[in-house]
Amino acid sequence: MIKVLFVCTGNIFRSMVAEKCLKNYLIKNDVKNIKVDSAGTNSLPEEIKQSQKITNLIKKKLNLHHIEFNHQYKKVSQKLIDGADIIIAMNVNH
């Protein structure tokens, strides 16, 4: 099993969308040996309310690809890092 971890700042947009899209791709292509997760360096779920316009756009785009916008925000931890085979940082400073 290969474990992929996407990391961004808040785990509310970039890493979450990357996780959802890759999971969707893996399901559509019947790939079962890759597990995908995401986390943020600073998990800030309250920011999603402040960015409602962006949130609505993301929901709309994900829905176009039949991807649900259900997400549990999480902060990156040593356990997540140690459990990942591949870590993809969503920005240069991550």
C-alpha cells in the first residue's frame, strides 16, 4: 500500500481538493493499492466560513466531477508524516 499525503496551510482548499481528486481518479481506475490523505500546517476550519465564495466555487467544481465536498479538517502531525510514503507540499513554504 502506497500512502500519499497532501499538505497545505489550512487543509480547507488546496490539499483537500487534491485529496478528493486523486481519490476520485483512483476509484474510477480501480486502483486499490494507494491511500490518500491531506492535512494542513495550521488547520483553520473557521476560515472556510470567511471564504464562502471560494468554498461555493470549489463545491460546484467538485460536483461537476461527482466528487462530494465532505471533509474533516486536520492538522499535519508526526504520525501522518511518518505514515506517508509520499508527501506533496502544495506551496514552496510547506
